[in-house]
Amino acid sequence: MKTDLNTLLTTLYVHLDDRILPALGFSRDHHAGRKPRLNDVELLCLIVAQHLLGIASERKWIRYAHTHLLGMFPNLPQQSGWSKRVHQSTGLLSAVITELAHDTPSFSEITRLIDSTPLPCGKSRETVKRSDLAGHAGYGYCASHSRYFWGFRLYLVCTPDGMPVVWGLANPKIGEREAAETMLRHDRHLIRPGQIIIGDKGFAGKNFESFITDELDATLIRPDRKDEKPRFGKLGGIRQWVESVFDTMKGQLTLEDHGGRTIPGVYSRVAGRLLALAAGIWHNWLIDEPNKRSLIAYDH
């Protein structure tokens, strides 16, 4: 691996082992039953490495890791053991993402960006009928790409530099405002009073704006619609910030190639990619990288 990725993984390992996992109540020996050979810190670092290197397939990743990383991680499991550990770690992944966000200077900024993007989970009618995701996933339409898809929508609230703060998956048939309100209500402790939340026209609505103002004590800013008085303008430049975050997720972090076929599988794979993004941004702040969302130094 390139030295930059080695540096990130070493720094992250020490930070997780010394500060984050103890603060979350995790330790190397917290598991019931026989102690796993691969501890949680090693698992998290390997997940970050997999997605920063852009290896979507778990089978290919385990082959790569056994070839190139066995010296750093001598207790690597086989593919079935790896998949089982990752699928069981969604809660841990989400908690660590939150802790990394808290440990990043941009977390204290007043601005938050909110948006959603399609997360396809199947491309054939036969897959839709036989998938374990049937009843959870659904059909939706992506206006920006003029296409229909079957799967979920990923909702993300992030800082201007792309650090994930709140995220969730929802059936595309659920309206954007309803899904976003449910997500924000669940994680309202991550939205501070006085914050400005910037979204697109899909979040226009009196009830949703009242929820943001009255219950979260925040302010919603979105592009003006043609049928209302001008308030905020088009916000085109600012809206590109969150679009660039999704572009990084789908490009380098292979979001649409996640391969999840069960609810735990989809959630853990999305969480793993968000963790890789969070770790990259966190480390870029440590080394004073000008472009905090740039992951180029870690992708080879």
C-alpha cells in the first residue's frame, strides 16, 4: 500500500484503540463467548482500507488482504467470517462515524447540508421478486439521471466538507420530507439549536419547515420555487457541495456497487463506505490537507 494509506490506518488504529472505542464502551474483550481473532479496531481499519482502495467485492477484498495485508493484520478471516463480522457491526460503524465527526473541526460549523440519492439494489425483475429485500426496498425515480431504480434512497446530513453527521435509508416511495423528518427526529441530538440546514426544492413544505424551526430550533434554507415569493435564491453553488459528496461516494467508494442482498448487508456496506469517507476527512484535517474531502492520496 501507498505510504499515505499506511499513515491513515496507523493513525486511525491508535485513535480508535486509545479514545473512541473505550468512550463507546467497547474493548478488545467485550464480545460474549470466545474472543474473536480479529478485534474491533482491526475490523474497522480493514473496512476503511477496503473502501478507500475501491474494492467493492468482499470476496476480492479478502483475496487482496491475504496477499498484501497479512503482515499488518495476521488474524484475517476467510470471506464467510469476514462477511459475518461486517454485517454484525452496523451499530459500531455508525457510532464510530459519529465520534469521528465530533472530533473534526467542521462539526462545530453552523451549516449542515441535507440531500438524498438513489441506492439501487437490483437490476432485473427476477431479482426484485426473489430478493430478501422485498417488502423493504421499492421502485423510485432519479430525476437527475432520468432513470427508474429498485432499492432505497440514502439520506445524508453532512458538514460542508462532506463529513457524515446523520444518515439513513428509506423506501423510495416514502416522500423526501417524511423520510428526512423521521431520520432527524431519531438523531435530533446531532442537530444543534441555531444551525442552518440547506436542502433542495424536494424539502419544500410548511410542515417540514415548521418541524425544523419549532422542534429542532434550526433554520431550513432551500432554493426558491417559482410559485412563491423570493427568499433565498437558487443556491446553485452551495447545492453542488452535497452533490460532490455523493459523487465521491459513488465514484471512488463504489456506493452503487455495494452488493448488499439483505437488510444487514445493505446497511453495513453503506455504513462502511461512510466510515471510509469520515476517516479520510478526519485524517485530512490532522495533516492540514487543503481539500478535506480529497481521498486520492489513499486510493492506491
